[in-house]
Amino acid sequence: MLVNLLCRTLNQFLAEGLVIVGLAFIAIGIAVGFLARRITRSVRQSNEVNTNDRVFLSLKITGILFVLLGFVCIIVELVMYFINN
């Protein structure tokens, strides 16, 4: 039996639409953040990546924004749940 999370089981919480979208955004953001150096290497076609490279920084920032967007989606779902109950 799953522990109740805000008067819902974990399965019920994870089945909500915004939670699924939020988790997808978080996964995409983490993947982009971790793969930023590799993507920059393939775009620049060199083995060395400077930490001040614009492509590298923009990919890192994009990854962070995706993670934040995912958390915002989950928070919106929680707020909507609190308002309706």
C-alpha cells in the first residue's frame, strides 16, 4: 500500500496531467544540462569546450529553465488541488 500524499496515493498523484508534464520537463532539463558539453562539442566540431562558450551556456540555462518549468507545473497542480479540496 502506498503512503498517502496530500490525502492521495502516490499513484493518484503521479497520474495527474500536470504532474506528468512537469516530470517530463524536469527529465528534459536534466538531460539537456548533462549533455550540454557533448552538444557543444558536436556543434563546434572540436574536442575543447570553453566554459564561456555561448552555445554551452545557453544549453545549460535552457536545461535549468526546463527544470524550473517542470517544478512550476507540479506546484500549479498542488495549488489547484488545495483550492478544490
